[in-house]
Amino acid sequence: MNKKIVTFTMSLRQSQFEVDRLETEAKKLGIEVNRSLYKDLTFNVENGKAKVFIKGEEINGENTLGMWFRVAGTRTGKYTEARNLALRILGGEIFCANKKGYLNWTRMGKIAQHGVFLENEVPVIPTRIFYTKEQVLESKFWREFEWPIIAKHERGFQGKSVRKFENFKELRRFVRRINEKNVGMFLWQKCLPTRWDLRIIVLDGKAIGAMKRSAVGDEFRSNFSLGGNVESWDLSDKEREIAEKVAKVCGLDYCGVDIIKDGEGNAYVLEVNRQCQFQGFEKSTGINVAKSVVEMFLKRQ
């Protein structure tokens, strides 16, 4: 029986480029990719007889080479719990990419990441976190950071949550609009003068390459999905070391590590993305990420 790689998404449109590319490269190597939805999972939970099914078909070590998960976040958390239950049942017989990272952090938002980075001496941008509007407005942290100030939601939302404030009036207007119970979901950060950052993909413990993402026009965010320019970047030994360390301490077999530099060239980790997209990365670097992902699964069988 030919074993397959099972990919999980919340919809057929989610991560369509990445799953399409995985299917294309896997086919060249004689491997089938089963594109599945989280909602199609069901479980039999019994001591010694636990099983995982997709649309009634059992997933096991005899028919499955590995499992590759895309974003499973929902407000209810049901899909993240489904992912982790599948990992616990099958993780001993099937290679599940990022298993350790998922089980350690069901949702690995920016605040959790910063905790891990600090524990492991990974450089981060000076950041403040508050839990009331009063704390934000009365702390006067901007005197230390200086304007502008960056605010970002801890979930990220592909850069769409990032805001830049040029003065106290702008910041106060934004703070007053936030629901009080959501204040603690924001990180308030020193704004570095660079208008570019690096996305480094780490696969199976090794940094396979990097792209430079640059903001365009009045847009200060450099995300490819927001129109940022991308180009290949030659990794330095230090950048490679930092990215590989982040993947290791976060328990990730596949991830994208984002690094930004200050005016003196010092590197800081912005975040790690456990299910990073790679359309812009393949376009700018010429590196075949999808093929490398398939080869990672083949190596682990």
C-alpha cells in the first residue's frame, strides 16, 4: 500500500498555494497528498483502541506517511484540540510535523513566543504589555521608546493587526477604541528605523534560505501578503544561528522565523510562524520549499 501525506486546513481555499505545491512535488516523487479538512476528523477514544478517521477512513501508520497541519485556529478552539488529539493518538507511529511545538503550545501567539524567547536568550524588541487602558496611558513608556510606537495584536493576523502611532494623540485615540478586556492581547513595541525584515524558513532543524521583505510606499509593514517587495537574501552565520535556535526551542520541524535589525545591525526576532506561507519565498529565492517538505516526510518514514 502506498502511504500518503495528509494535510489539514479549515477550508479548501486556506493555504491553497502551499497545499497545491506540496501535491505537485509529492506526485513527482510518487507520493499522494490527501487534502483534508479539520471538520472531517472524527475520533474513537478508548483505552488501547483509540483511532482517528477522516470521512470514515482510518488514519494509521500503514496508510499514512505523515501529517502536515495548516492554521487550525478558531474562536472555539475545537480544531486546535482536534489537531492535538490526533497528534497524541498517532504521533508515536506517524511523523507529524511540528508535533512537539503544537503539544507544548496549543496556540502560540506572540506573547507566548516572547516568553519562550526570553527563557532561551533569543533577542527581542523592547516590548510592554498592559491589561488596562489606564496602564497604557499612564505608563508613559513612549518616553523611553520614543515615537513612533508600534502596537500589534498577539495573534498577528498576517501583519494586519500592526499599527504605528506617531504621537500620544494617535495612541490615545486607538486605546480608547479597544474593548477593555482585549487590552492584554496587544504588544506595545519600540519602532526600529528599518523598513525591511527577513523571513527565514527552517526545515528539519536547518535554515534553508531567507528572503528580504521591504515595505512599499506609505505602507510601513513589509509582509508579502500586504504588498511588500521580496528578494533573496544571503544568510549570515549569526542570522542562521538565531533562526535555527528559535525552531529548536519552539519544537518546530517547519517554520518561518522573522528577524528585523536596528540601525547598528543588531538582530531581533519579531516572531516565529508555525505554518508559514511560502509563495513569496519560493518566488524570490528560487528555493523549492514544497519539495523539501516532502523530502522531510520521506526521511522520517
